Amino acid sequence: MTAVKEYEIEFVPATDHAPSIFSLTGDGFDVPTGREEAWRFTPLKRVKNLHSENAPEGKTWSLSADVVDGVTLVNDTAKDTTRRGFTDRVAASAWEHASTVSTLTIPKNADIAGVINVAFTGSSVVEYGQLDINAEQHSRATVILDHTGSATLAANVDINVADGAQLTVVSIQDWDSDAVQLSHHRITLGRDARVKHVVVTLGGEVVRLIPSVNYTAPGGDAELIGLYFAGPNQHAEHRLFVDHSIDHCRSNVVYKGALNGENAHTVWVGDVLIRAAAIGTETYEINRNLVLSQGGRADSVPNLEIETGEIVGAGHASTTGRFDDEQLFYLMSRGISGEEARNLVLRGFFEDLLNQINVHEIDDRVRARIEDRLAGS
């Protein structure tokens, strides 16, 4: 029900986006100016100096969780100084400032029937955090990370999925309108491990989230799904990097977003690199955006680089469409109010994505929040 316009995308090699610096301290990186590829879309003046040499002092976050069946959450795990370095200045700074690590463990062979809810509620102060989610061998679970309240947050999530494990992680950004969040989610997959990583961004003044995927053995399978809605003066940015360095692995990326209001801005950057050794790779990424009003801007940049011809398949696509006034008129001529018509179009736009997410515990909440955002609340 939307008029969709296809845009040609200038090809930028994925290797230009691949990380080249790994550090556990913010000082390992230059201070971004906004001219760098990784920062060119981010409104640096609005991120509360989290990127600067003088990052604000803050406390280490504390998470609460509903845990069952042997699942544990420990908020005061000591930091491991041998940890692999981060590839983003704010992520490294978050590690540096956090005094301890929160560790969620799903034990070996556990099959968790319900969802594991992990909550963080902001309290209008600066906070730093590091969460490790460890799904041990042949376990299966669904974890929901729920971010609410008002906060200035720099935090990382390391998602480690061991051999044969299956893990779904849903990160919900349902902040108050003044919140700022910069986060890096690093996914590491073992042999025949499967992950579904879901991002739902509905609130906050500035949200910048970086999911990345690293394969360590054949058979890894990553589904990366995103749903985002930006209202007036809101910036929602999602930058992905999938590094196919191991043979016979799979990735599939589907992100959908909508914008409504003056100075609403969404950014999606999807980088997929298939290295020479990654024979038998299968990958596809797609981004769709729906612009509901004047004054908003959607940036969409898919990048794919292939260093071997021995793959199953690879591709990418990006579309941006403006809300179709003719379709709105048609629906209203059938007795449907303008507000209801817009809700119907947007619900249809997101419904198939909610079906792919397939975590029914969040469906009603996401639908209700989208309608709230359309109503301006």
C-alpha cells in the first residue's frame, strides 16, 4: 500500500568498513569528528560526550532478570583483561568505565521454554555496562533485553553461542524521549550454532547500535532482524557488520523502519564481507524504510564484498517509500478515518517482520507503541 521507489546505492567495499583497530580502552581510537565513515551519520553534538576524550564519569549499570531452570545472572563478575578488544571508541570506553561485568549463563543442554527477561531502567544519570550472554553447548533459550527510562548509556553485549546452541536475543530500546544510548552487540558463533538477534528501537533521543557477527567454525547461522520507528527529532542508527571468515556459514539480515515527524532520522548500514576462505557461504540483507511525513530522512547503505566465487548465494537490497496519499484517500473514501488508515498501513508494513521475530511476548507491546508514536505520544 506504499509507493516504493528504488534507489541506486553507491558501492563501498565492505573492507573499508571492516574493523582495523581493536582496543580495550577509548584512547586506542582517535576522537571522531563526524567525517569518518563510521561516524558520518551520527549527531555527535547530541551524544553527551560519550565519544570524547573527556567521557563523563558514571556508574556501572545493574541488571535484573527473571531466571529459571538453572539460568544465572551475576552482576559483579570480575573483568577479564584478556578479552578481545573492541572496534569502536565508545564501546571500548564503556568497557573501561564499567567496574564489573554482568554475566547471563544458559547451561549446557538446557531447553528453556519461556523467555528470560533482563531489564535495565535508566535513572537520568550516566551509566556504563558490559553484559555477557553465554549459551553453552546444545542449549536453547530466548532472552529479552528491555531498556526503559531516561539514561545516558554506553554499554556492550557480548553474545557467545557455543557449538550446537540455539539462542534468540531481543533488544528493545523503549526509552523516554531524552535518552541517549550507544551500544555494540558482538555475536560469536560456534560450530552449527544458531542465533536470532532482534533489535526493536522505539524510543530515545539518540540510539546508535552496532551488531556484529563472528563465526568460529562451519555451520554457523545468524538471523539479524530489526524494527525501528523514529519520531520528531529522534535519531535511530543501526550499523551491522557480518564477517564471513569461515566456510559453510549463513546469514540473513532484514531491517524495517518508519519515520514520522520533523527531523526524524534513521540510519541503516549493512556491511557483509565474504572472505576468500568462506566457501559455501549463503547471505542476504535487505532494508526497507517507510517515510510517513515531510521533514524526515532515511539513510540506507548496504555493502557486500565477495572474495570467493564458491558460495551458495549472496545479495542485498534497499528500498525507501513515502506514504501514498492516494492509498490514504482510497481508504478514507471507504469510511476509514485518516488515523486508522495510517495505522493499518504501518501495521501491515511491520506485521511480516513481527512474524519473523516470532517472540509473541513482545507483539502486543510493539504494536501498541507504534500506534502511540503515530499519535505523537
